[in-house]
Amino acid sequence: MGKEAGGVKKWLLKTFIILSCFALGCTTLIGYQPPASRLINVQAADTAPTPPKDQTSNGWALPLLFGGWFIWNGLTAQPGGANFVVSESKRVVSFTSTYDSGVVNKITSVTTQIFRNGKWSDFSSSASWSLTNAVTPGATVNVDIGNSLPVGTYYFQFAVNYGTIWPFQATAYSAMTKVNILANPVPATAIDPQATPRTIFWGQSTSLAANVQPANTTADITWTEPSNYGNLSIATGTSTTFTSITPPTDAMLRNDSGLYLNIPAKATNDAGADPQTVSGNANVIVGGLLPQTTIVNKTISYKPALLDDVKIFPTGFTPSYQWTPQ
């Protein structure tokens, strides 16, 4: 009897130990919480977050029949990415917007949001704007983000506020833009400017991208405006917008193949860098129809490149085409 009782006690002790270990394991798996610092959702610096506000559609302006403009408030050229050396005292991000001095379309302020340490927050910046020389009413907006940010990668979104009197007030949100603050200058080694779309109507706009290498270069990028044929929204930075104008008399308007424009872009490195500069041209075709080649008795399908990505035709313009065998 004593041996049996002792055996039962040992069995109960083993069972208790096993159950205790199982309970401890469950507590470890279910109840354990890591240190609070590990619960923070750390956003990698080179991973683009979701912007705090959806990007607002681009602004535009249409001339009225009896003078003046109908303006839909908004950005007309989004801010491009930027790279700055940490020692630079002034760090400016630029974009363009609709603008008019009236109570409805006047820019009243620009506010900034920054993504850092895994979250978005308000950021103190200084903004200024000046009228552009484009045909339509607009302004170039320069946002100085200051020199307080240390080396790292940051994301920004800008909010442009319009109108001086309620209820004629509105806010337009920019595309999110990436800004790198680098410890040392990074020279540009190549540049390949491109236009999208490449073929446009007279009076239409196209986006220009410098496509500079490496992408994090701190070189100063400048664009040269083609004389007499159009305007650039911004003359500096990794991207800009070209808007063609229609000269009243120009022989090239009668060129069936359109006017071929080269819009130069140049990246200038810091003193002592090799190479000192790299340059290239963005090619834009304004107006006209490109010649086509085919084989006799073959069926072809043709869509003028001018119609690619066209959302709004220039005022008073009605496209029509006529086939002429050559």
C-alpha cells in the first residue's frame, strides 16, 4: 500500500510539473509582450510611406470669351525630388500653381508635412511665390525647408491654400516628394532628359524629367527655355513643365511634320568634381503630323501621336485630318 501511495504521489508530481511547464509555455506564447520600443512601427528611410492627404488633381485655367480667366485652383507642376548637402544653408523645393490676385484664386499660404521617425507631422517651412511668365495665370512656389534636418531621407507633402474670403477658399495637396540630406556632395555622371508626351499641340504642355545619374546627385540642374516657342514652369530642378505658345507668324507652323525643339538640361557639379558638368536635350515635337511609311496594298492603322494623352484641346481648336496619297 505504501509503495502504491508513493507511486501515485510521484505520478501526481510529474503530472503537476508537466502541466506547470505547459501553462508556463502558454503564458510565454500568449501573454508575453515585447518591450514598448519594439512595438513602434519603424518606417525605413528609403521606403515611401502613404501621404497624409491624397494628391489633388492639377489646376488649370481657360480664357473667357470676353476677357479674363476661369481658374480651377491647383498645382500645375508637381515638386520633384531633391538632394541637398547637409552643410547647405538653404534648401528649396519648387513647384508651380495657378494664381490670380482676385479673392478666389490668390495663394494665401503654404503648409508642410514631413515624414520622419515613422510618422507624419507638421513641419516649419518658409514659402514664397512669384508670377510666372507663362501665358496662363500662375506662380512659381518656392518652399525653403531650412537647414535643421540631419543626414537622412525624408518625405514631404505641401498644401497650398487659396482664397481670401469664405466660402471661396480651397486647399490643393501636392504629390509626395522625396528629399535626401547627404553628408557630402555627390557629382552627376550622366543626364538623359526626356519629355512625356514627346509630341504635343501648339498651346499644350509636356512634362520634362532630367533623369540624372546617380539619382541622389547633389549637382545643380538647370533647364534652358527655347526662345519664342514656349515657357518652362521652373528653370531648375530634376523636373519641369514646358508649355508651347503659338507665334502669330511662323513658317514652322506650316511644317506638316511639326516643329522639332531641343530643350537643354545641364547638371553642374561642385568645384573640383570630374566631370564639372554633364548635359543633354529633351526632344519635343510641337504641332504637325509625323510622316508614315507603308507598303502598297497593305492595310494600315494610324493614330496621330498628337492625340496621345490629350485631355483638353486648346481653346478653339478642332482637329480634322485628310489623307493625301503621295
